[in-house]
Amino acid sequence: MPASRKEQFRTVASVVAITAVFTALVATVQAFTRDGILANERLKEVRGAFDAFGIEYSRDMTSEQLETLAKERLKPKAFGGLKGFEVVDANRKRQGYIFPIAGPGFWGPISGYIALDTTGSRIVGISFVRHSETPGLGARITEDWFRRQFVGKTTEPPPGQARAIRFVQEGKPKGPNDVDAITGATGTSRGVEKFLNDNLARIRAAMTR
Amino acid sequence: MQSPSQSVKTKDLVAQGLWGNNPVFRQLLGICSTLAVTNLLMNTLVMGVGLIYVTAMSSLTVSLLRKVIPTRIRMMAQVLIIAAYVIILDLLLKRFAPDISDELGAYVGLIITNCIIMGRCEGFARSNTPWPSFVDGLAMGAGYTLVLLCIAFVRELLGAGTLFGVQVLGDWWTPWIIMVMPPAGFFMLAAFIWIVRGCWPPPEEAGAK
């Protein structure tokens, strides 16, 4: 039965009113939380950079304390078009480098940091800050055991290899620059392998120029 | 002031939500998220609390507005209300519990698609008064959470050897990786429903025997 003009008007007016009320509610919460969320995002990035290199910090540190530490220890440095950081100790002596890395994972983009030694030829550490991978599977890239594998690996491909870092199945024998992929997270492992090597190639090229 | 008949009703609602009319193993709703989040207990707990909050608040709101929302657009209005509460939850998590927000990732947004919430709004809240609707929302959400925690307990224990991230099974245990993957969600849930319905058949089925 078709609705009368009056019913049609009432229907449209109700939809508009309900939408307006609840959109306003969400917008209000968003306005109140926006700055706090942005601050949290920034802190995550700073902690991610620290984690990659192994710079010690306490989880209880306030954002101001973390920013101060970042200003002391990380000096922005550009290598041609590539932006990175020089890591310095308390006496301004260079300890290594940190570069942001990013690329597609299985479900969405992954980003993090890679830390290199003073020669830029060995990996000191790695961290993954943003990702949308499956918890318990692809998300395991953030776990210590996975990240520890990259420590000491060279950024140059070993002789006879096209890629610097190779991901192999867990349990299989590994060469000097091989790491275990995550069982059950083939998509994530392949994605990380690809973009990590691409990023490393770009970093090597920028640093040797 | 609550009359005696209303307070009996509250107890009934709680019993129904937790057991008699449990949304997962009696109504068979909310299955998708059951499969996805039950690989880790902590994720399950946070998801459950989030769902209890959204179901209760949505049911309460739909009940308060039940005489105001025209029937022909009631489902659109319900989805809008549910989505608003889920987005607010997401913002609050990102602002006040960013680590947990990262753990859950996309699953928080997917609460909007959980059939239990729509099911209660459409099946109960739109034809009942606010307080019973609110209690029904809490109870159904709690029933869902309890079922998921049972399944997650088994999946995390056998799939990772941990409970809530704490290592429980020693090195002698080879984790059953399949428990952490989606297929395990399927058959664990099926096994759970089979056992519960077998040992405690709903009244209609018991009468038919």
C-alpha cells in the first residue's frame, strides 16, 4: 500500500532527524578525543623508532619525556630524497641509523622502522608499528622472536642471492641471511619479505650515493 | 519503582540471555565474530565487553525511541544507532586504550555487523520498555561473551600454549597452529554447540524425544 504524502514526509523527516542526532553525537566524541588520539599515534611512532634501535625507555614515561629523549637521540638526516635519522648517544657520538619502512601486508599497509649500524651494512633491529594483520597470525610480526631474527643480518644480498633477506618456512634449514616466516601467515610473510627488501635496496642506494 | 513482576522479569531476562536463549548456541547469532576473535582470550574479552556495551546501549536507545521511529525505516534507524555506538567505542579505545585498540584492529568496527545486536533491537527492544531492553542487551552480550571465552580458552591453550598471553604449557608442548587459524573456529564452535545442545537440549527438542 503506497504511503500517503503525510507519511512519506514523516518518514523522510524522521530519517533526517535521527541521522542528525546520532551524527552529532559521534562528531562530539570525535572532537573531544581527536587530540588525544593524535598524541597516541605520535607516541607509537616514537616508541617504534626506539624499539627498532633498542634505545631504552620506560613504559611509564610521559609524552614530553619521550619527545625530549627523541630530540636528544634521533637527529633527522636526509640521504638524497630518503629521510631517516642518525642515532646519537649522550655525547653526540653516532651509533647508527633508523629509517622508516612501509609496504603492503596481507590485509593492509604495514609500517615500521629499521635500525642499521654505523656502517649502514648490518641490521641492528626492526619494529612494526602499524598493521592490520590477523591477530595471532600475521600480527605476530610484532613479537620479539620474529623481530630478533633480523638482528645482525646484512643489508646487502649474500653472494648468489637476489634479495637481501629471505623468508623460509619455519623449521627448514636457514642460510646466513634467512629468517623464519610465520606459519599460517603466508600472505603477511610474503608481503613483508617483498617490501622489506625493496626498502633495504632503496636505503642502500641512498646511503652509498 | 519496580513492581515484583518486573524484578522477576529481570532475573528471567538474565537467565535467558546467559543460557536459555543464549544468542550463540540457541539462537545461532554472532557466529562470524565467534570464528574470528576466539584465537586469543584477551581479544575475546575486550570484544565481549565491547559487544555488551553496544548491545545494551543500542537496545536501550531503540526502546526509548520505539514510538518515534516510523516502522518502515526502523531497520535503517537501528543500524545507524548501532554504528554510532560502535564508532564511539572505537574512538574511546583509540584514545584511552591504544594498545588494546591495536590488538583488536578491524574487529571493533565489525561489531556493527554482529547479528546479535540487530537481532535484539528488532526482536525485543522495539516492542519492550527501556529497562527490560537494557537488561536484555546486557544479558545477551554476556551470554555471547561467556561462550566465546570458553572457545577461546581451548583455542589459545592448544594453539599457543598460553592463557591471556601467559605461558602455561611448557616447551614440551608443540602448539597446534591450526587452533589459531580460522578453520579451528569453525569446528570448535560446532563442537561446543553440539555438546551443549546434546547435554542440555532446549525444551522443544527434549519434549519431542
